[in-house]
Amino acid sequence: MLSPCDVQLPKDLGNLIKMYVVVNKIINNIWTEYTCYCEGISSLPQTALIFPIIFHELDFYEKLLGRIALSLPEDVLRELQNEEDSWHW
């Protein structure tokens, strides 16, 4: 099984920023799909095992995003986080 620590991060700042944006978008998409799915169900589905899979996937990408964030300069990370906050409005 692939660990977030196994993913090789780009050395180039531009590519690292792109990776941050892409991984962040993946996390947001997973949460959106999960929320829409949960809002649409009226009882516990037969495929209840889907929930651990979803949360494992989220955990993987959130840990990867954390690794990327630690590799970014603070001012760049702050700017990306400010942009992210404005995306949700």
C-alpha cells in the first residue's frame, strides 16, 4: 500500500505549488462527493465499508498535503491558504 511518505515531492517550487493545488482540489472533491452522497441516503447502505475507504483516501491526501506544505516557504503557503479560503465563498 502506498504511503504519503512514499510520494516523491518536486524539488522545483513551481511544481511543488502545482502539486499543492492539485492535492488540495482532490481533497475538496472527495469531501464534496462524500457530503452529497450522505445527504442522499436515508438509511445505512449495504456497502457501509465504503466509509473507511473514503476516510483512508482523505487521510492519505491530507498527510500528503501536509508534507507539501512543510516544503513550501511560509509566505507562499500563506498565500495559497488565503486563495483556498476565497475559493469556498
